[in-house]
Amino acid sequence: SRSSDELPNIIVVQLESYFDVANAEFFTTSEDVCPNLHNLYQNYSNGYFKVPSVGAGTANTEFEVLTGMNLRYFGPGEYPYKTYSKKHPTESAATALASLGYGTHALHDNTGNFYSRANVFNNMGFDTFTSKEFMNVLQTTENGWAKDEILTQHIMEAMDTTKQEDFVFTVSVQGHGDYPTTQIIENPEITVEGIEDEALKNKYTYYVNQVYQMDQFVGKLVKALQQRGEPTILCMYGDHLPSLEIEDEDLTYGNKYQTSYFMWDNIGLKKKDGTIEAYDLGSEVLNKCNIHTGLMNSFHQTRKGTKNYQKDMKELQYDMLYGKQYVWNQENPFKATDLQFGIRPLTVTKIYETKDSIFIVGNNFTNFCQVFDGDVKINTTYHNEHLLEVSKKDLKDGDTFKVSIVSKALRVLSSSNEYVYQEKSEK
């Protein structure tokens, strides 16, 4: 393996429901929806990306990419995120890269418990997980999903946490359905031609405008990585086609189980185009860096295209997950990491009071913050990332409180230092 000063950062971004709409046979758009992506396709490795599902199944594409395992060999309807990986430490791209000294970070602009990701990423060996609860999402789509532009700053912050290389795995949500049948975007930047049915036309108009903004996010992220100047590989792909009843004949390339991917880099990699399987993406990226650690990764790198490749993959996966784990002398070598939520610590630095309120001053507050007095949750108003407010009647002199970020499932994800409230004495 290479000396560490040559290892690049590896950034993977899974774009929710993205496909290249230029490949749709049955409609056209008023302008190119993906100018940045098309520019990247011309200059960097790209192609079709084979995924396990259509219209849904985000977590399964994600599982294939992170573990290198082929979901075809699981039972139908199996979601390892809800079963195996929720409970058991699992080999992944994160464990393989952590063994080389990489910092490993997951990001997702939806809530942390969606698909049990909080548990899964812990079991897959990530150091940190920044979910929506740690991002002050101000821009949402007309049907309420976070816009992906928020992700760039959090990807950069994840990379700032370590002196060494980073692996950052990012799952976006902007392209998510349901797609509205009425026109809810007032003046869409992009209009759609060629669809007669009004409801379907509205759905596609909404969808292509999300894709257009996702493309702008891609352009800005690449620019930010260029300016950062560290050796980096960025790989992006669509997790599955949107749930818009697309059939093979609707696509110029005729396969609804394929989306698109590309790999950008600033280390001079040779452009190599082709179709890629989701379970093989990680080993392709790591191969470009001469990284051969991890069992599944080295299996793909040495066995792809050889006799019995699929049959042996099936047996290897079974042994690793459900069998006796003979590959590791019957003992799972992986341990869950003590997953840290968010990158920046929550801190309380001081308080000030007015007649009715106590204002809590600190850092990295989000709109998921709650003040706790012991175990008692106090009604909290979020003002900005440095200021929260509670009512004076909820804290009394000498109470010790802290600020926590709490998920919708009422799980405390992270907490600040404790702070003792001392009431200002009335003169």
C-alpha cells in the first residue's frame, strides 16, 4: 500500500433519485438540466450505475456501496439496514479506510434515525455522523425535503476535523418524492415539453427542477474541493430512478435499474468510462488509490471477471453475515465505533436574563436543541446557532442544566457541557 502522504480524501455522494434526464425518451426540457454533471462526464470517468431497486430502496443501494455486497444474494425484500447491520458490526469501506488512518464521516440531510442509520453507521465503523439535526436547514423543497446545498459546508467541516485523509460518505434527499401532481413551483426555472397528462407533467416539472438544483450543488462542491487543494477523489451517483413509473422503453439506454455515476479527481487519474455495479463501486475507487485492504474489497479487486466470481461472492457474503464467519476464524473482528453525532461540539458559554426569560449563549446550536434540567426537558426557543431562550419559571437558582440535540424519535444525539444557573440577585 502507498505511503500515507499520497493517499487522497475519498468523498462519496449518493444523490437521491438522480438520473440524467437527458436520457429520457418521452420529454424534453427548456434547457440542459445538468450542465455541471455533463461537463464532468466529458472530462472524468463516468457511466451507468447498476442499482438493486427502482423508485425506492435508497438504503439498499447504500448498503451495496458501503459493504461491497451484492443484495441479489439476500432474501427478497431484505433490508440489511433494518436487520443485520442494525445489530452487528459489519465490514465496510469505513472499516477498510479507518485501518489506514482515515477519518471516517457519514452525512445525511435527513433525520439520524431514518433507516436506523444512527445504529448502522456505528456498526459500520464511522467516526462521526452529521444528520439533519446538526444542520440548520433553512432551504427546503416545496414538499419539505432539505435542499442539498447545505451539504457542502458540512462535508468541508468533516474534512477539517482531522489532519490526515478523510472518507466522507454523504446521502442527499433533495430529489425525494412524492412528486406533486399540481404545479407547486411558482416560476420553475426549467419547463418540460412532450408530456400530455397534466398531473404527470407537473410531477416531472417539480422533479427536473430539483435535479437542476442538485446539479448546481455538484458544481459548487467540486469548486470547493478544487479550492481546498488536497488530493481528492469525489464519486457521485444516483441511488435509484425516481418513483415516476419509468420503464425500460422510456430511457435511451433501456434499463430502469441503472442511474448514472461519475468520479472527479485532482490527482490525474485516467478517464475510464463504463457501467459499474453498486457493490463494485467502492473497490473501483479504492483500486484507483492502490488500496487493497478489507476482505470484500480485495475479493472484488482480485476476482472480478474470473470463473465463479458471483458464486464465490454469494458464499463469502453468507459466511461474513449469516454463517460461521470462517473467513475470520469464526470471530467477527469488527467492533461498533462510539459514533459521535455532529462535528462541532455543543457548548454553553454564558447566560443573561430579562424579566421573563433566560437567554443561553453558546456555540453550534440547531433547531433540534432542547434544554434539560437533569432529566426534565424544558420548553426551548431556538433563535440562532449561538442563542436559545427558556422561560424564567423553568429554571431556579442553583439548577444545573445542559443543552442537548434531540432527534424526533426523542433520542438524545449529543449534549453540551453542564452549566449552573445562578439567578441575578435583585438589588
